[in-house]
Amino acid sequence: MENPVLEVEDLSISFTQYAHGAGRRELPVIRGLDLTVRAGEISAVVGSSGSGKSLLAHALLGLLPYNAACTGVMRYKGQRLTREKMEALRGKEMVLVPQSVNFLDPLMRVGPQLARGKREKGVKEKIRAVLARYGLGPETEEMYPFELSGGMARRVLISSAVVERPVLVIADEPTPGLDGTAAKRILGHFRELADQGTAVLFITHDLELALTAADRVAVFYAGVTVEECPAADFGRQAHHPYTAALWRAMPGNGFVPIPGSQPYPGREEAGCPFAPRCDRRREECAGTIPVRREGRDYIRCVREGVVP
């Protein structure tokens, strides 16, 4: 088995907020995220908006704002990710495929954007090769972003990310606004990267899409990892009640909703953040929640056994 490319252990992120006068407070947004990504795999992170998915991407790349405080451990190839190491790896071995096509410079043609100022021999051929890999002809180099269709712009973003043959690709909601066919095509490109040995972290709120492409799935809820398991086992093995609720809410599994909503950051109570919505909660759910690990599987819950 491949050693992990990325390991995240007990990651917590908070933001300093200033009130009237000199008053301020710390707003915890993530508290206890755990994740592992290996070479040759797509690891999907799923969860509703506000669960901490995109913040994870920004933390890994050293892109958090100045008022953010980050604790926990992040490792890349077994070595701790310091800010200096993030800056050295960012855009080279660790790359981001962002959720918005607005990351493309509207005033610059595609070719120069992919070249990133490099003029040495072979750059143009490398750019044409990577564009062709995603079905984009050489004429794309001379186009401005506003001339691209939505699907073309997505493929240009992927091309920009993989020009330097990265070790880890972080895809942060890379398919918004695309129909099912186009979204699966984009996911097919990430599958090709994984099959060639790249580690892919796929961040999405689209559980159905994640299950069609990912090897493993990590479930986030209110800034906490509640479960990580093989995609093939999702909904079929022992699960956190929130994972089971996500499975039952899928159209093909009954489309059964659950009452309530995810707590806002800073309003979580002690214990399991899902407890107020859980029909199986116990008194112990208000205390310290144990983490069970079986091999690479992970679940944070007081219950043991199958949650149907």
C-alpha cells in the first residue's frame, strides 16, 4: 500500500473577530478534522455548506487570511507542512483547481496564463500537449476566458493545474453549474490523473458525483470529520448517523430528509455536533466522542455496529 501523500490530524481553525471598541472574540470554524490521501487515489470530502471543506483546501495551501489561527498537524509525504514548505510546493507539487472560473485572468489569453511567464524552450509544446489531453485544440491558446464555454473554462483550469505534473491535486468544487454529463466528464479527467499516480483531493457537496468517482469518502459535519471509508462501502457498512442520513437522502435511496440544520460556527454545543438532529442520540453524545479506527476506516461516534 502506498504511503500517504497527505495526512491531516486534528486540524482546528478559528478566526479572530473584532466587535465594538477593542472587543474581540475567537470564532471556531473547524475543530477536529482528520483526513488521509494516498497516491493513485481520489479522496472525496463531502458535507453541506459551512462544514469546513474549502477552508481545508486553503489551510493546506497556506491561503488562510491573516486573522485565522490554525492548530493540528498537516503532513506532506511524511513531513510536517510548514508555511515555508507550503509556499515552496504551492503551484508545483501541490496545486488547486478552484471552484470559480473567475480565477482565470479575464485580460490575458489562455496560453500566457498557462505559461506563467516562462519562455524557455519546450514550454509552448508542453502547453499544447496538456490542452490536447483535455480535448482543447491549439487555437485555445489565443482565446480569452470570456470566449470559453463553461466546460472549456473548467478544462483550462485543470490544464493550468497539471502543467507541472503535480503530486497532489486539490479540486475545490470543480463542477458547479455543469450538467451531469459535463460534471462526470470533468471527474473522468481527475480519474485519469489518479490512475497515473497523482493523489487527488476532491471537495464537493455532490455526494452522488463523489461516489461515482472517488476511491474513499470523508464526511464533514460542522467542522468535524465524522467518518472516512471506502466509497464502495458508503451506506453499506457501520456508519455515523449523519452518513446514514446522507445515504437515505439520495434520490435513489428514498429521498428521506431529516429535520433541523447544521449549527452555525461558534454555536456548537459540547459533544457530537450532529446530536441535536440524531434520532439515536444518547446521554453520552454530549461528552467526549470516541474515534474508532479499523485499518484505514474511521468513525467518530459513541455507537458501535451498523446504523441502518
